[in-house]
Amino acid sequence: MDHFLTIVFVVLYVYTLTSTISVLLLENRNPVKSLSWVLVLLFLPVLGLIIYLIFGQNFRKQKIISKKSIRLSSNRSQVSFDINKIDINLIDHNQLNLIRMLYHNSDAVAYANNKIDVLSDGKTTFDAMFEAIRNAKNHIHVEFFIFGNDKISNELRELLIEKAKEGVRVRMIYDYWGSILLSHMYLQTLRNAGVYIRPFLPLRLRFGRSKINYRNHRKLLIVDGEIGFTGGLNFADRYAFGNSLGHWRDTFVRFEGAAVHGLQQLFLIDWHFVEGKLITDPKYYPLPKKFKDNIVQIVSSGPDTDWEAIMQGIASAIMLATKYVYIHTPYFIPNDVIDTCIHMSALSGVDVRLMVPARSDSRLSDACTSSYLGKALEAGVKVYKYKKGVLHSKAIVVDDFISIVGSANLDERSFNQNFEANAFIYDAKTADKLKKLFERDMKNCIEVTLESWTNRKRRQKLKESFARLFSPLM
């Protein structure tokens, strides 16, 4: 009898394994990524299948967030302008093509005449966000990957409770996995005060249907539909006070003007997903003031979109460069598209500079990042490792005009698996600020040369090469 049951189990397992591999191949993913999963399935019996069912499934075609809700919400904002009527004195033809592409691949409409402030450290950023929240009169919308249940996040909690008691409508979205340390007390005190708070993709114990691999990595704050923030940091003490790794260097942007409508639209789409209620009240899109001549697009991407919009935008911006590309990223694990664009840009004579942390909060990611530096150095990319703590900034500046700031890292997870948001900014003053910040950060870096990279220890090379095997799955 035991022998019979063993045969039945083996037959069922082989059938399930074969079916899973067939489905994986029919999805026509990147061949390297597909091969990585096939190897996991074949060489980790049973465990590999469980890992795939939890982390490996591709839900992009299933549209986790309905496109209908996006279209309905998009109709509420009336301050975007016809991209075919942009003043040619404000932007050149190639940059206009980038704007058009982002509109077509992610419905990222263009907003003109914004006030833009670049915030380059945690204290300044939190001070600016807390000030905006204190002055809120109508509503506060806050959406972050991590709320740390520590001093900074509790300061936020107390402030949101105070504003809710004043009659301000407060809505909060937290990522279930990223904010797993939030206590019941933290959440309950917010709810008791009247804050509307919802988790994004909470854990569901449905075997084979888990979406735990898809996380909301966005960082958004919108106050009264008039002030908006986005960037790379989270509500946790390490971004303000540092931790055992040192000071955390990050970048955020504060908007006033029409671009706030783009942030508001994105938040309300996500709110529709977590709450099931589509908010279309015009009061959430007040008529904005007009500021300087500039253009901003709020670009979102994730497993709910047809295209890898942020990745495509970054790749296009790099290829538009004629003078320089300066890149901040905490995790440099590029896909083939981004990797090739960086190499081609450097080989064409563009001054391409890449800054990564000397040590991030992930040793595996650091090892994987290092494995990609050789080709970049050979192509002529200047590589810098930030030594003054942790570089967590996700910012790119191109040719004194295009700036990209947001939540997306240069890795497969940000391009495909996370819900991300980046601001694409077309403005000389913003680009100048980011360029100067990059040059300031260079003073706290060591430059990686091709010789030093080539001569690192053999054991280190093996560790990095092994880590790179997992890069399509990270």
C-alpha cells in the first residue's frame, strides 16, 4: 500500500511539475529568468514548486488593478495639457518623444507650471511633510511601503490622529509585508480616531494564488490636493537618524501645482483597489496655481500595467543623453535593456556616472551589484561607492534638463514585481540641483577603477558570480 501511494505521489508531482514548467514557458518571459525558474523547479524537489507558486507566478496579464478604475479616475483631473501642443521653446523634439512614450505606456499625462523642491535628507523631508500635514484643511492621503512603528512613524501617527479629530479626512495605505512590524495598537489607535487605513495585498493563505511577491513600494503624500511628495525614503527612524550602517542619504521631491493631480490620481487608484470605492469628487482636484515653466509626469508601473513603464522611461532618457547621465541607486541589478543603454551611452562618449552604496542593507544585493560593474567600467562608466553611510537615493539627472526621482531601484523587482511611482521632471533648475547634489555626494565616495575591480580576490568574485545567478529572481 505504501509503495502504491508513493507511486501515486510521484506521478502527481511529475504531472504538476510538468504542467507548471509548461505554463512558465508559454508566458514567454525573458529566457534567462524562465531558465532560472526551471532550474529551481528541477533541482529543489517540492520546495522549488512551493517557492515558484509563492514568488514566481506572473500576474501581469491578469491586471491586478482594473484598467477601468484607472480610466474613470483619470477623467477627474482637468489640468493636464495636450502633449501635441507643447511649446517647442520649452522642450526639444527628442524630449517630447519621451513624454509621448510615457503617456502611451502608462497614461502619464503631462503637467505644466509646477513648483518643485528637491529634498536631500531625511530630516528636511520629514520636516516638510509634517508641516504640510499640520496645515491640512480638507484631506491627507499617505501611502508608503514601510511604516516602522518607531519614533518617526509614531510622530506621524499622532499627527494624523490630531488632524482626523479636527475633521480632516485622512486615508492611509501601507504595504502589508513592508510594514509587517506595525503593531495592532498602532493601527487601532488610528482607526479609533477616524483615520481610514488599509493594507495593500495582505497575506492570503491560498496555495498557488499568493501575491506576496508583489509589493506596493510607492511613497506618496498628498495634502488638500495642493501639495504632494514622492521619492525614495520611508517612515522609519533610519531615514532620519541613521542606524548601525550610518546616515541614510535619500532624495524626495515636493510639488505644488498641477503635478499634484498626478500623485492624487495614483493614490485614488490604489485606494479603489484596497477599499473597493472609486472616489471622483472634484474637491480632490482643486484648480492649481501656476508657477515656473516646467513639465512633470507622474509615472507608475507594476504587475498591473501592460508595459514596464518606468524602466522604459529610464532607458529612453539615458539614450537621449548627449552630455552626461548621473545615476543614484541603492541596488544596481539592471535588466539587459538598462544595462545595454548605460553601456551604449558611455561608449558613445557621454559622461555616465553611477553611484551605489559601499554597503547597503542587503549583502546579497551588494554582491550582485558588484558583478555588473566590470562591463560598465569597460564601457567607460565612472563608478562611485558612497562611503558616508547608506546611499538610498533613487535619482537620475540627464543633460541639465531631465530629472527622474521616485521609488524605483534599477533592478528587476522594481521594473516588474513592485508597484512603483517615479516623477519625470523636465526642468533646468531641478536638474541643476540634482547634479550639484550628485557632485557633493562624490566627495563622500571612493571611485571604483577597472583595475581594482579586476584584481579583487577570487573568493569575492565567486561570491558575486553566485549572487548574480539569482538576479532575475530578485
